[in-house]
Amino acid sequence: MATQANDVLVSVFARTDVGRQRAGNEDAFLVADLTQGNVGLGPEMITHAVGERGSLLIVSDGMGGAAAGEIASEIAVNAIRESLFDIPTNLGTADRLRIATELANERIWNQAQHNAKLQGMGATVTAVLVQGAIAFAAQVGDSRAYVIRGHRIKQITKDQSYAQALLDSGIFSPEQIAKVPQNVILQALGTQPTVQVGLTAVELHRNDYLIVCSDGLSGKIKPEEIRDGVYQSPDLTSACRHLVDTANERGGEDNITVIVASFDGVGLEAADESTSITGSFRSLSEDFRPQAANDTQPLGSMPPADPNATTVIMPSLASIKKAPPEISASGIAGDSSSSDESESNSASADSAPTGKYVTAVVRKKESEKSGIWTRWLVILLLFLLILFEIGYLLYKLAPQK
């Protein structure tokens, strides 16, 4: 029997924090009940039934310097919500979410083109639309969504990042990837006229948790630590506070945002220890492979080092993969792999991106590695000081006429 939307209950809370080193917060989040039109974290939202239009959870991480990043992320979350109200519901949920994300990209791009002060702004986005028992996720950039089920946690989005591309290609091993710049992404909303949206879906079970967060959190806390932090907290409010505080205690170099949601209701099946997340997860789109204007930088060569920029790398279009599986009202059709995903950090590793790469630099927040440039400057100044001292000593030792 098909799941009725209002047979699913979602409880949700969220928290955003500037971190310990940023002057401002360029992250944005949004929680909305699209059926009732409620937005935010008011009493009517803390626990609500998933209605016919679904419940929406979004995190966006802005970039662009000054106030531009903050503007881009706010446009992203609001544009997706507004578009989902306007897009006809007779379209499939995945298509509605994709179109809404593409329209958000268009809105940020157009605003940047008409305002010189905003040129170069952009934003990552992870938007999850819960429709009945299925959570659909749209992905651009490197914010993330995870599902927790029992002792398992799985990342249900795939980072559109340089590091992930190197992992997929086999050029770098998981142990080596820590040496790769983590602030290099393949695309962002608003940095190009069009965007390719990554789409995934997962069938939810009773007592599942959904985490949506910016890289300010995922870059500091391992997936299993996120899982443990949620389970060890007495409620969702405490879980959000614990996760944000932990990221701050580990440096807090970036803005930090997290949404934590839990699911219940007769419309969801109960899960036991054998119910894997992988078995109910599907990728609904190809891996990100946009066409580049030039093919000049081979995969594996390091992008330009700019501690104050995020580099967006655009790979060439590769071979078309098989058509995505169909989504039915009662669940997700297709293979039902049951591999244990409790330590997985990647949503999918179907095939590696191929072709060559071209880079386009987009201004962003200061990188975590900005201290490297400071150290080199100090070394240079010390070197010049030593040269001065040597010159002065030679002058003093030279015979005077």
C-alpha cells in the first residue's frame, strides 16, 4: 500500500554559528513545511506531519567576499522554496527539486551580472525534500546530507569537489587525500549560467535521522562522530548544539551550520539491524561532468593555490551512464545492495570523472591553509634580515680609506 504523506512525522531543529575565525556568517539554512506554508523553527515546525507538498530542509554555504556570500546563500535557500511552490506538483519530486535548484542558480547568476559588487558570488547547496517515505536530495558543491539508521551512517550526497574527483579516479587513496586542498569544488550556484544538479534519494525508515550540514561541520567531525553525537544527546536541540560546539572546539575556522531531523509515523517501515541504508539509496543523476570551454589542466595536477579563494574546476563531459531508476509512490525500484555503509564517506563511486580540467577561480572566505603564506612571508623577512646583517658586517670589516 502506498504511503500517505501525512502518515510520516518529522521532528527537526537547526543551528548556525559564525565559528571562531570569520567576521560574518555566510551560511544559510531553511526548514519549511511546503503544504502548510510554514517556515522556520516555530512550535508548529518542531514536529509536523509531512504533507502532500513535502517538507524541505536546506543548507547553503555562500562565497564571494564581503557580503556577497551571505547574499548568495540567502538567495539559494529562498529561491528553492519559492520555486517549489510554483512548480506544478504533477511533475516528479526529483524533477521539481532539480528545476528549483536550477532556478536558484539562475537567480544568483543574474543578480551578480547586474551588480558589479556581487560579481563572483556563489553558494553551495544541499536541499532535501521529504515526500512521503522518501527523502530526495539535490546537491551542488560540498555541503552534505547524511542518514543515520541504527549503528550505521551514510552520506547520501556526493561532494562535487576536487578531492572527491581524485578519490573516484583512483589517483589518490583515502589516506593521501588529506594532502589535497579541501576548499576546491567542481561547481557552485551562481558562478556559471547553468548548473548540473546531483540528485539522490533514500527510502526512510522509522527512527531514522537526517543530517544536513555545511563543510564547516563535516570538515571537522567524522561521520561516526556525528552519529554518536546525535545518539548521545537527549533531544535534537542538544544534538545541534553539541555538533556545532565540537566543530568550534576543533578550530572553528569556517561558518558552521547543521539541521538534524528524525522520522516516525505509521507511514514508515520499522528498521532492524539488518536494514541497510545502501539498500534503500539510489543515485538519480549522473556524476557531475560539465563541458569546459578549454581543456588545459589534467586531472591530478594541483589547481592554483589561493588561500582566499575557492577554485571551481569544470571537467569535460564524459560518457553517459545508464538511466536512473524509477521512483514509485511505495519506494525505490532497482537493485537492493545490503553492504554495510557505517564507515562510508561517499554517496556513490560508480565511475571516475574522465577528461581534462580547466579552472575558474571564484572568490571566497579565507582558506584554512592561509597560515602557510604567513609562514613563507616570515621566512622571507628573516632571509632579508640575514642578508642585511651580512652586508653590514662586511662593510664594518672592510679596510677604511
